[in-house]
Amino acid sequence: MLHSKKLVEECSGMKGQYWMSIRSDRKKGLSYTEIARKYHIDPRTAKKYDESETKPVYELSAPKPSKLDPYKSLIDAWLDEAPYSAVRIHEKLTEQGCACKYTIVREYVSSKKTQLAEKATVRFETMPGLQGQVDWGFFENYRVLQNGEYKKLYCFLMILGYSRTRYIEFVTDMTTNTLIRCHINAFRYFGGYPEEILYDNMKQVVVKRLLKQEDSELNKQFEDFAGFYGYKPVLCRPYRGQTKGKVERTVAYVRDNFMTGIKYDSLEDLNNQAISWCNKVNNKVHGTTNEIPFERLPKENLQPLKREYIIDKINLRRVEKDCFISYAGNKYSVPAEYIGMDVAVIVLDNMLAAYHQGKQISLHRLSYNKNDMVVNKEHYKKLLYKQTFDTENTLLYNGNLVDFPSPKHSLNQYDELMGGEI
């Protein structure tokens, strides 16, 4: 009787996504015992879910009320912040006036942590084209001769979540420019890029990491790069390192499989060997999917590379409160809605263009004087609307201000430089 009750509770606690996962795992050849161990359920429950054509529905009698019920949402919020122990949760509840026994708290915290771990595991078994994962590897026992000196060796790694197609590239620094350049090379190798890419809290991506991603501050140059392509950078939750397991396992695989006994005479030689290694492993059956990554890659339906972010020819500038950006001793206006933001600046053929997330927002003729303010009055419209009729914008009546409207055909070279049409 007790066993039967436990079985019902296990079934009722499962969600539809686990039912689909069980059926998928069974098709991959996993036994019911292996599935039961993976999802912490009875093997008979695993068999029932596998044989059911629709999601099983179970009705249970209403659970008895518990002293902990009014505090469960608060416990959930605490566990969402950090993996507090049951002892610490019990202490915090006592401070809130809760008279619950520790054993009840321990059971609830244990069940919630299991759900969070399962949710993280299932969440990152991604659908085609949804997600990639990125990480750095530091190979402390290796050096490479570059420009007459031996430098430390780092490895950029990216793996696509669905197909498990891998890309690696060795570098001698981990700057933001290098990270962006490696991304571009990976996109070329894959033939496109996913909707989102998962990162840990590397400083090249996030400057200030807070509990909620939307409250975190991203590296401005990297944010501009991601916005240019339109993919979403996803930050690993603090204390939730298992969510980036695919790429972390790849780091270990590169260290044990590729680097063991490696011989190279230059960084270029090492990276040529790295590409050959990627081609080899991406043509082998993957241990988790039981399929060949290159054969699954077309199913990713990645976003196509229609243009390329030209990192070496771009400077980032912060838009000041007066709508100006500074360049080479002069100031150039941009639309008022970009105040406080970082924009990318490109100079070509005596013209200066400003871009935000791949979109051109202003174009000026380049000034070769000093302390000039080159202004397009249209950029100040939003500021003027907010002013009262008896308040003047003195910036527009300065005799040193110059605005050179540019014909439409002058935009073509900028679009080409940015890698395609905007």
C-alpha cells in the first residue's frame, strides 16, 4: 500500500516534459532501470510513461495542510537566490516567526533542490538552433612562440546544444576583441549561429553580475556585438554551474584527447591541427546523442551569416548628455534617444558613421579641425519637444556648428564595411 502510494506521488509530481524525455531516452536505448535512476523514479513508472501515448494524468486527494504552507513561496524565493542548506533555511524561517520542525523544512528543501536540478538539466537539452555554449580553457603547461617571445596558451570553445558540433581555437590573450573574433570564426565554421549563447560570468561578457540577468551590466563592446547579430547572451545563474556542462566537458575532452602529446611550431600550426581535430570529432558518433554531430548540424537551422562584425575598424564611444560623441578632438551629434549608450564609430572616405547594435544612426562629414562640433539638427528633435517655448537650445545657435548632409549613395560603402545591408 505504501509502495503504491509512493508510485502515485512520483507520477503526479512529474511534468509533461519529463514524460517526453523518458520516451526519448527509451528510443535512445536506455533501460527502464537507467531511466529510473536518471529521473529518481520507480522503473515501473518509467515503463508506464514510455508506453503511454499521451501524458498520464493522476488525481490525488488534497494534501493535508502543513505549518510550512504559508512559507513555501518564501523558501522558493530564497532557493532561487542561492542553494541555501536546509539548516540555513530553517534558521531564516525561525527569524520570520515560523514554528515548523526542521525535518519538515529539510524534506521540502530537498524536494525543491531536486526539482531545480532536473529543471536545469532538462532546460539545457536544447531544441535545434536554440542554444550554444561558450567557455575558455587555460592550458597552463603549454606555451607558444609569438613575436619572439613565449606566451601563455588559452583555448576558446563553443558547442551547439542540439547537434553537439564543437569548435575550438587557441589564442594568447582573452580580451574582448579576441573573444568576439573567436565567435565570428566559430560562426563561419558552423555556417551560422544559434538564437542564444550561454556564458559564465567571464569579464569579457559581463561587467557586473547580479542575481537577475536583466539587472546585470554587460560589457558594452560585447553587447554591441551580440546586438549586431541579434542573438541573446544568456548568463549562467550564480551557483548553477551544471547548466554549462556541455562545454565544460568539452574543455576536459580537449585537454585529455587533443592536447596530450601535441607538437606544434606556431599558433597557426596549432589552430590548423585544432580544426582538423574538430572535423574528426564532429564526424564521430556522440556519446550522448548516439548520432554524428555533422549529420545533426543541418537540423539546427542556424541564423545565416549575412554580414560580419568588423571589430578591427570599430571604436566604441559613449553618447554624452548633449547628444555628442567625441572623435579625434571633435564632437559629432547622434539622435537624442541614444544618450548614455555606447555606439560603434566607423571612419571611411572622409565620413564618420555611428552604429548601435548594427543599425546606422548618424553620418557626418569628418572634420580635420580641432574642437569642432558637427551637428545634425534633426538629432535634437526629441530634446526640443520636451522644452518649453521660452527655453532655447543654445547648441543650435553656435556659429561653429557645422552640419553636412550626405547623399544616400554614400551609405553603400558603410553597409559593405559592416558586412551587408543594414
